[in-house]
Amino acid sequence: MKIKLITIAILTMCSTTVIAQNRYFPPKGDWEKKQPSELKANPLRLKEAVDFAIDSESNADKNLKLAHYQSAFGREPFGYPIGPMKNRGSATGLVIYKGYVIVEWGDPLRVDLTFSVAKSILSTTVGLAVDQGLINSEKDLVYPYMAPIIPYIPHRMQMNKADHVDTEDVIDLFSTEHNKKITWEHLLRQTSDWEGTLWGKPDWADRPQGNSSAWLDRDRDEPGTVYKYNDTRVNVLALAAMNVWRKPLPVILKELVMDKIGASSTWRWTGYENSFVLIDGQIMQAVSGGSHWGGGMFISAYDQARFGYLTMNKGNWDGEQIISESWISKSLSPTPAQTNYGFMNYFLNTDKKEIPSAPESAFFHLGAGTNMIYVDPENDLVIVTRWIENSKKAELVKMVLEAIGK
């Protein structure tokens, strides 16, 4: 039995190596382009798709701070931004087919916020912690992994100590009876119903629902039973992950992912003005998993495409397993309480509801804007589209699929 299992493992590794050797992976600073006709794609239909993407540009203001206050986010309780924002560019995108760039539009080298696509990047850092044994399993409770978190508050040194004698000096994310029941997987699937306030943003203030009189004392849902998209809880995951790594997450991402896939040096992952903590005597900023309140991932379309290409290749890049294949598989497994959602922010095409023209195996990393990295292993296709109206993203995918004859 042992010999058989070893043989299967060797064959699996050999298969992965052969696939990697036969596939093009772009080196740092360059991504080979091919004419659509070289890959039997229809250039005229592809141009129609690009024109559609440009014509379907979001009508939100390019000043993202102004756009924030004009949206529902700006009208939430405590809805003001606390992280950096940047005026966005125009509609931009890339189509990667069979590993090669067959068309691009806008300015794909421009660095812009990618909003909640950052959640997929955040979940990757958790997956890497599982791969390296820092987290035994995503099904583990988070509470036992948490050391006291000490916020970095410079002005406190100038305060009269008696003024905050009753104030806790540490952040304890999982001290309540409810929060102690939360696993890493609950946070990854946005089914934790974590309760509390982090960085001045209460959990109930994010996309508040129902009667405001019940926001503070409503009954809590059992972790794992109810899906609720909530950026305060995403930021809880980011802080918990940094507490496990004992390093800033951008450092982990750069060393273990972005450098290895040839990403540029232009991306930046930030947190908030008040999201600094002390770990091992070092001041570290906890990042945000989106740009709901500013901050998050600043990145180019080309670097987005590299991340999408990595996930399409099941975490493998040119023969090196950057993210374990098992983690990618878990990320693509449906959440029972929300079957079109995997691990944040892997959106699934369950029952072809989101993108009817695409295979059910396709998935996409999605953020406001709209920012989308569409990943289609079945058709060997990655599409990056930025600043497109959300209602138009499915039509764009359909047009690209038609252009490549699918």
C-alpha cells in the first residue's frame, strides 16, 4: 500500500512538472503578446468586447473620496475613510488567453485601488500560514492562536494615566463567548458574525440592516450558519493573520507570492491611520482587506493578471507550488450559507447564475469599482477588467468567450 501511495504521489508531481514545462509563464517585467489570430481568436469580435468595456465604464466619480461620500458607504454610521485613497484611472483591462496577452485597453500599468479583490490576497496569506503549519487547520478555532494585541497609540504616552485607568491596554478580538466559537474558516467564508469594534468601525455599522434600535443588542447567529459580507470582520481576519505571522502581511505576500510570480515593484498594501500595533517590539500596520474605508491594495492590472493566472494554475508558477493546490481547492469550495462564495474573495459561478455564458468551473476575484479578475481554467482564460459597471461584467465575459470561439 505504501509503495502504491508513493507511486501516485510521484506521478502527480511529474504531471504538475510536465504541465508547468509546457506552459508559458511571463518573466518579471514582461508578458509576451500574441495576435488574436495566432491563437485562433477573432480579432474583430475581440475589439467589440474591448469597445464594450470602455463604453461601459463606471459612472462613479474618479475622485474616489468623493465617490465614497456619494455612495451608500459614505452614509453608513462611522462611514468616513480612515485610510489612503487615490483618484482612479479610466476603464482598463487585459485578456490573457493560453498564457499570452491577446488584447489590452486603457492603462494596465497604472496602479489603482482594487477594493475587495484584496480579500482574495488576504485569504492567500492565511492559506500560506496553513501551508507552513503556523495554523494547523482552517477549521481550528481562532481564539487559541491569539496573543494579546497591543495597539500603537503614541499620544497615550502624553495622557494622564488616571484618565484611562479603566481602559483596556490590549485588543482582544475573541474574548466574548460568541467570538470564542469562531474558526478561521468562518472568517474566510464571512459566516462568523464576529461582534465588536476594530479601528473605530463597529461590526454593526457596516452595511447596517433592519431597525437601528436593534443594531447593538440583536441575537447573534451561530458561526457558520449565516453569510454576511462585512469589512470589519475582514479586518479582524487580517489582524489575526498578522498576529500569527508576527510580520506585516505585505512582507509575507511579497516574499512568498508576488516576487515569485514576477509582479512589479509598484503594488502597495496598506491599512489605516490608526491600525498600527506592536509585535515583538516592532511597529506594524494591520492591512485592510478592501477599500471600504480607504486603504487596501494599490495594484496594476498586469499584477492583478499575474495573481489571477497563479490561481488558474492551482497555485503553481512555472513548476513551483507557491500556494498549495489543496488551498486553492478549498478556496473554490462553496460556502453552505452562500453557495456562490468560496473563501474570500473567490466568487463562484454556481449554477451559472453570475455569468451564464461561462462554465460553472469559472470563478472571479471581485471588488467594487467594478474590479474583476475573471479566471476560467476550462478555457485557459484570464480577464482583468477595471472600472466597469457591475451589471456589464457578465456581458463582457460572454463577448470575450465568443471571440475565442467558446
